[in-house]
Amino acid sequence: MADTITLTFDKKKTVIIKGFAIIFMIVLHVFGGAGWYDKDLPMNHNQELISWMGGLKICVGIYTFMVGYGYAFAKQKDFSYSCHHAKKLLIVFWTILLGFALPAGYIDCLAAKIFYLICLP
């Protein structure tokens, strides 16, 4: 008779796995050669590094699975639990958007207008 292996994820293990998924996401975006920057970096020509980048694209799936797994086996799964976690997520999202993204976009837009005013006759 074959032995069965039980696979359990407790909160500590899921946090560790989600941490690895976040690290994969950062590595993928930093060293993935996205092409949105103008500089020709030496790592963009490293074929071994580029071949590993495809494997790191699984990070979103890993993170999503772990969040869904945690939600599926949560002890409290009522409407207030969902609202509480959605509120925590949205507070961070709106803080980052309003605090960093919109001012950066405004500054970039303003700089572009100044550039065009100076450079165009």
C-alpha cells in the first residue's frame, strides 16, 4: 500500500511562499529587460539570466493561489471579514496612488510641457 503525503499550508508557510512570489515579481521587473528605460544595461544581454525570467512569471499565479487558499480556509468567512480585507487593500492602493503616482504623473506632464515650450520654436 502506498503512503500518502499530506500537504498543509499554515499561515506561516503561506506568508513565506507569498514573500517568494513578491521577490520573483521584483526580480522579474528589475532584471527582466522590460525596455521602458533608455539605458542599455549589461544584464539585458545575459542570455542565461533572460532564460530564467520566463520561469519567474509564475509569481502572480503563486500569489493569487496563496491568497485564495488563505481565504478558502479562513476561520471567519463572513461579509465583515471580506469587507475588512478589501478595506485594508484599498487603503494601501489609494495611499500609493494619491501619494506617489498622481504627483509623479503631474510632475512628468508639467516637465513635458516645459520641454516642448523650450524646444519648439
